[in-house]
Amino acid sequence: MDNVKELLNNPRFNFIEHDIIEPLNTEEKIDEIYNLACPASPPAYQGKKAIFTTKTCVLGALNMLELAKNNNAKILQSSTSEVYGEPLVHPQTETYRGNVNPIGIRACYDEGKRCAESLFFDYHRLYGVKIKVIRIFNTYGPMMNPNDGRVVSNFICQALKGEDLTIYGDGSQTRSFCYIDDLIDVIVAVMASEDDFVGPVNTGNPEEFTIKELADLVKEKINKDLKIVYKHLPADDPTQRRPDITLAKAKLNWEPKIKLNEGIDRTIEYFDKKFKGEI
Ligand code: UDP
């Protein structure tokens, strides 16, 4: 609610609190649906929320697709780079079918999102629903929850509080981090694209960093004297990840503009103000 509080007085904004595991019927005519619902942070979807995560992915997709079908609305699914699992193809192209452990602790999210993709394409084939499927790679930026648990917010919040930075494993695993504004630009572009462009399309920043490099960057910017502590690497944590964004460039004329260095500065500024109570 904190993130939408500025919108609540806007007459063109209407907030409906609803769990999409249950069907949703609205009186109002719907033109476009962006299905972003799901816990997305590994510590959030692993453990107690695992079954809830599968339900949100699968039943949620089903309910939103029904809503789209009944309204003749376009619907965009926020899928994920997790559909590639522990990738054996690098960088990952949309044609790569992935290497997911179906019984592991990430499976609720990975397989849930994979099942959601299949539902989207079946609704498209069987009922002609206008779908868009994007596969979002690691994204970060202001307005993340400080307790989200993902690596960028963890490192920045730890550093601002003077705490040790927690690297899981040896820090040699890689990720490619996309700044939120770039991601929003591509989401809007995908929704506005021709109806025959359904995806899936990779959306992310193709610059790849090790987690150790990210920790060093955050230390450099906030406090060089901070310590790094090495913790247990969670099961099935992917070794490497980088999107091939050739398709998004060709179809949408999109590529990320904000480099990690700048995006991290903006994110530090946000958390710094938040901790000082200025926002
Ligand atoms: N990670 C880490 N320290 C943290 C949080 C995460 O070293 O405090 C690692 C995590 O094990 C993974 C990478 O950073 O290898 C990215 O994790 P995140 O949870 O941000 O997203 P994921 O790509 O795993 O969904």
C-alpha cells in the first residue's frame, strides 16, 4: 500500500484488494490486464509460501485468463528467467526450453510460471485470447521492500546499516540486473505491440556480473570497510544467468538504458532517504 499511496486520491485510480487464486468478476469493462501477481523473492516463495506460490501462478493465471476472455481484453503475463532453471545455454534465448528441477525448493515458482505460460498459450490457441508473455530477468530499484530478501536490496540495506554483506555460496554465480524504469518501458512496449507478437520475450539487462562484483560495487559506493560474510548457497540457485535480448531489440526497438552503476546509485538514494524517514 505504501507504494500506491500517492495514487489513492487520483479519481482515475481504483484499488481492488483481491486474491487472484479466487475468480474475479468486475462490473467495469477491462481493456488490458498486467498479471504481475506472485511472490518473486526466493526467500518469500520458498518454505511456507510454496503451495500458495504455485496456486498464485497457476490458478491466478487461469482466473486472469478467464477475465481477459470474458472482456475480450489483452493480457500480459509476467513470466520469468526462472523458466530456464539452471541454464545449460548461455546467454538464454527464448527458444531454450530450460533445465528446471521439478521437485526442488524453487519448483513452486519455476514450474508454476511454466504452467502459467502453457495456460496462456492454450487460451490463445483455443479461444483467441490476446496474450503477451514476457520473461523478466533480475530487476531492482527504488520502492523495493527493504526485507524483500533479494540480493540488490539486501546488499544496499546491509551496507547502509553498517552490517556485513551476506554472499550465498562463493559469489561466483552471475546475474544480470535490470533497473526498474527500463523494465517498465519494455512492459508498456510489449502491451502496445501488434496482436500477433505474443512472445515469450526476454526482458532484462544483458550486462552480467558475479555476485561478488555486486558486493564490491555496493561496498565501494557506501563503505569500503564493510565485511563480506559467506553463507550457505540455497539449493538449485542458478550458476549463471544473462538474457539474450535480440528479440526485444528487433520487435520493440528496446534495450535497457540504465547501467548498473547508475541504477545502484538511484537505489541507494532511495533506501537512504527511506531509512532517514525522509520518504
Ligand atoms: N544472494 C546473495 N546474498 C543475498 C541474497 C542473494 O548472495 O543476501 C545471491 C543468491 O544466492 C543468488 C543471487 O544472489 O545467487 C541472486 O539472488 P536473488 O534472490 O536476488 O534472485 P534470484 O536470481 O536468485 O531469483
